[in-house]
Amino acid sequence: MRLLDVVLLTGISGSGKSVALNALEDAGYFCVDNLPPELLRGLVNLEQQRLPEQQRRLAVSVDVRSAGSLPQLLPVLSELRTEGHTLRSVFLDASTEVLVRRFSETRRPHPLLQATGHVPAQGEQPDRALSQEDQALIDTINLERELLSPLRDVSTVIDTTLLRPAQLRTWIRNIVQAAPARLTLVFESFAFKHGVPLDADFVFDVRMLPNPFYLKELKPLTGRDQPVIDYLAAQPESAELITQIEAFLLRWLPTLEGDQRSYVTVAIGCTGGQHRSVYCVEQLVRRFAPRGVVLARHREQDAR
């Protein structure tokens, strides 16, 4: 039996699934949008019947439009993994505030909104500053999060709140190109002033380190520029903090690997996401590179 490479793409409506699915198609995957979960098993079986030279990598998008069938999906995913297929489940998410803005800008209705309506529960206090339409949309997004939470728990999560489409396409390509048999470790720098990434498994705050921002010659640079690297490397607390983060991860990564985790995101934050967090991410990537698949992301820097 020939084993297949399958990507399951899911997530919150408005979080960028169309962009991600296009990126997978560009990467050579045969893509199916909004496949009913009960048909996934049949699609895989059909692909296995093809001649080896005709078989394709599959990318399947499943979302809340198939809410009634979602309970059938997790057992199928488990079966495919047990059979030895390479299966990556990717879940896209974004902050509720950004999702509301995206729906407002596109003027497209949420796929659940017409089906659910909005009747405030007894004792519920809606936000008087919101329009009735926005309040209904927020309630619907919350319902969608609840319906999709079992899928989120078994997936690699990407927070698209601050991502440009080009940045999301790059991150998707990085995921599917990573070796599937080993745990992929992602170090992501970010700015606390823009919020903590929703996709973070661990969050470390490095704002206690001396800030190059206050030095005129270092202010316009980043943590990847040599003068900033030299400055932070000369601070004893920098090495101490990075070593402590490394020790924590070395202690717990084997447990995560034993728990069949395929993807772990470690978010490193400072005030602006420019100097200290970027420097720490780059240093940690170098330290962990010999262990396997390690990726670096710089949320604020990559968005520029």
C-alpha cells in the first residue's frame, strides 16, 4: 500500500484559509476545498488506487460549514496516522477583533451567522458600544471556536492576526516542507504591544534585558544585525536568560515528543519585537539546530 502525504487545513472563518490553500496548491498539492469529513477516507482510498506516477499529495480544507460531520473527522485522522500516512493538520486562527474587521471589509456573511442568529441568553450583558450586527458576529465566532476546538487541539496552529498574505504563504510552505517524522520546533519573536501570538505553546518575556532601542546607533537596527548582537552578547543577563530557556525546553521537549506532538511554537517577546526578542530567537535557533527541524519566525520583522 502506497502511503500518501495529506495536509488537513482548517480554522476560524476569516483567518486566511483561502490564502493558505492557494499556497498549498502552488507547492504542488491537489487541493479540495470544504470537503465533507465523511468523504476524506474515500478520497485517500481513491488516490491509493492510482498508478504510483499519478498519485498526488493531498490538501483538504475542512471548516465549520461541515459542523454536523466534524465528530467523524478525528477518528479518520487517527486511522490515517496509524496506517502510516504523512498527515499534517494545520489550524488557522486570529483575534476576534481582527476577524470582525475582516468580515466588515469584505462584506461577506459568516457561514454560521444565518443558521444561528443571536438571541442573548438570560442575564447576558451585550456590549452597548457594538452594533447589533457586530455583536451577532462575535457570538457566532465564539460558537465556531467551540465547535472547532477538538480540531485545534490536534493541529499546528498559526495565528494570522498580524500576518500579511505573503507571510502566511511562507509559513505554510515551511510547515509542509519540514520533515514530518520529527518534532518541529519554532521560535517566534513578537512585540508585546501587539499582543501575544495565539499559536504559542510557550511564551517567554525578555523585556528585562537591556534595550538597544535607547542607544542612538542601535535603534534603527534589529537583533539580526551584528552591532546589536555584539551589544546583547556583552550583557551577562542575556546569556543567562537564553541558557535558562534552553534548559527548560531540553527538559520538556522529550515529553512532548513522547506525546506525539509534531509542532511546538516557542514565542519570545519584547516591547517592540525588533531587538531583544529577535536576538534571543536567533540564538536559540542556533542552539537547537543540531536536534532536528528548527524554524525561526519574526512576526513584526517579517511583516515589514
